[in-house]
Amino acid sequence: MSIIEAYNEAWENGDTEALAKIIHDDCVFNPHVGGITMSKSDILGFAGGDNRPNSEHDRILFENEEVGVTHSIVHFANDSDSEAVLSFMRFKDGQIVSMETGATPLSDDYQLIGS
């Protein structure tokens, strides 16, 4: 199973134990909203919480030993609109060491969370 496949499965199941093995201790996640940077512990807290987003149509566009690119439709638990999300990941020692997302809103009246 690829790193991204393992990550997607663990995220879908809210399996923070499995995610902890996939996410590098030095991981930095820069999501497309809020101007924040998240650490491994932030990601695990988010993944294990009740407000974890869910996704569908997950596609791995590219993956090798160094990087991965994915695309999916993400639905958020906070009643915001769904988004088409592109993720870029860097790998180190077989784990995700950095991740950054970009997104396209899927409705005409979309408003960025936190604005």
C-alpha cells in the first residue's frame, strides 16, 4: 500500500494510531485556509475529532518515494461548502513530512471559512 493510500484509509477511519505512523514527527501542514501551520499533533487532534472532514473521489495523481499529489472532493463538518482539494505532500523516511493544500469552492456563494 502506498503512503497516500495508507493515509487516506487511516483518515477515513479516524485511526490516529495508524496516522501517527504515517505522519513524520517533523511534519508541517499548511492548509489552504486560515493562514495557519499545523504540526503532527495538530493533525492527529483534527483527525480524531468529531469535526473531521470526509472526502470522496480520492485520486492519487502522482506518487513516488519523494512526493505525492492528490485530488478529492472534501466535505466539511462545519456546514461550509464542499471543495475540490489538491494536496501536495513531501515524504521523508517513508512518512509524510510536509503537506500543502489548494482548493476550489464548489458553489457560487462560497465564503472562505474565517473571513
